[in-house]
Amino acid sequence: MVDGGNKKYKYFEIIVNNVEDLEVRNVIFWKGANMVLEGCKNIWFVNCTWEGINPNGVNKIWTCGIRLRGRMENGESIWCENIWIEGCIFQNVWYNPYVNNGRPQDVSDAAILP
């Protein structure tokens, strides 16, 4: 378990790959760009806040709270399973008009990007 003690943690991008059975609680993800879960299973976010998610001046960065992705293993895509989000807040997630070849609505200004 990771307990952030309700302190603000500034980050740019967090990539969590192939992690299972993790609980993250009381973390304020502050002024980051996105958090990517790749092929993770049994992840709990409890009483967390995503606040001020923005591209930080980088026009190529997707802006979202959590992005769920697959990972490749032996030529197969392994997707995320059992992701719980309880008592969490997503606020001030920016829209970045400069990303995704003219389709920024698909990858920015979203709390959870499937």
C-alpha cells in the first residue's frame, strides 16, 4: 500500500507497468500530465485527488487523470483488469488543443482515459 498522507506530489508523467495488487490512498497528484497504467491488475485508488493536470507547456502531452493501456507480452496485449476508484476527485484537468492530430478531445481533458 502507498499512503501519501494527503500531501501534494508534483509529477510529469507516471507510468505503472505490470503491477498487481496495489492500493494507493490519500495522494494528491498535483500539476502532472497523466498517469498511465499498462496491463495492471487489482489496483485501488482510495481518497486520491488529481489536481491541475496540464501539459506544462508541452504541446505533445496528453492530459488526463488516469490512462488505461495494454502492454505487450509474448506478442499478446495484456489489458488492465480490476481498477477501483473510490472517493477520488478529478479537478482542473486541462484541454490540450495541440495533441492527437486534430482530435484532442480523445486524449485530453478527461479524468479516466480508457
